[in-house]
Amino acid sequence: MLLQEGLRPFTALQGLVSEEGARRVRVEALQEELDSLSAMMSTHRAVTDENRTLRKLLDLREALGYDYRPATISRPGTPGSESTFLVNVGTEDGVRASAPVLAPAGLVGVIRESRSSNAVGIDWTHPDFRSSAMLADGSVYGMVESRRGDFREDDRLILNGIPYHQEVALGQVVLTSGLGGVFPRGIAIGTVLRIEEEEGAWRKAYVLDPAVAPGSATHVLVLVGESADSLNLSDSEREYR
């Protein structure tokens, strides 16, 4: 009897230890279930976002009426290559140099070099990027180009060459004009944010809010062949750009 009384504290302690161990096992099991559920939800969100983007690209493809190839963008990630990208389609898919690259929201960039199974492109932040452009209502035409800032996040998209007497209201949508035969007419480039500069009484330039943030583009469409607009341009219009 005395032995049982003496062992009771140890028995109680052993019971507490066993209960604590069982509780820890249950907590670890619950944590594993929570981690698995979180991973599943994250994957589900990623797949949902990807499917939404792909549906938008299909809608864009039908709306434009041109022949495009779906593609995936990847970035080299090396210093000095921030404005370039790779797409997983090339000459075997009909992709050529100067082919426009589009995201659901608008223009991403243009192909610079096409290889057999992939191609290299530049986005609008590249210093060599140019596109003839117009306001959505067709009232004003100009040229869109990139201007580097002190930091990459300060890079700006500029609508340039606007005659001084022509008014461009803030918030107006800027589209590709189709002049020059590179980009088809009607692709969204951006919206007018503010005036950038005035060159005397001759012309003005405006800063645009880009339609596409280059780093956010993963699934795109690459134009294959010439667009109907470029085929119907006159020689003088081809020389505009």
C-alpha cells in the first residue's frame, strides 16, 4: 500500500508525459494537414490564375482575327538582360523577327531573333523599343518609345511626336496604329498619365501607364505572318515608322 502511494506521483507524471506526447503527435498531424491544405490551395490558386489568363488569351486571339501562336515567357535573369525574354516558339512554329508579343491586357514587346524552337524578344522597357501609336479614337498619332530612369522601376513609356496644337487628355487609351507594318492596328499600349515635356511651340510628349507590366507576363501570344493591316498599308504609311 505504501509502495503504491509512493509510486503514485511517478505514475501520474508518466501519464502526463504520455498525454503530452500524444497531444504533440496530434498537433504535428494537424500541422501536416494544414501545410498540405495550404500547398493545395496555393496550387489551386496558381492553376486558376493560369487558366484565367489562358482563357483571356483565347478571347484575344479570336478578337484580333490574326494567326498567333500561344507561348510561355521566361527571363534570362542575368545582369543587363532585364529587358529581354525568351519564348518557347520559333521558326518551326512560323515565328519571325519583328513579331508582336501580346498578353491579355495588351502589348508586351517584339521578337528580335527567331530560332528553330525558341525566340528572343524585347519588352517595352528596352531602349530600342518603338511603336507607332494613336489615341483610341484615332484623333492623334505619334510614336511610343521607352526612356530609362535612374532605376529600373523609373523606366517610362513615352508617347512622343505629338503636334503642340493637338490636345491629349489624361486617361485616354493609346493603341498601336498599324503604321509601319510591324504591329497590327488596335493593340493596347497604355493610358495617358501626364505630360512629360513640351518642345517650344512645336510638339509635346506624354508619359503612359503601360497596359502590361513586363515582369507579370508569363503566357503570351506571338503573331505569325503579316497582319491584314500591314499588307494594306501604302508605301508612305510604311515609311512613317
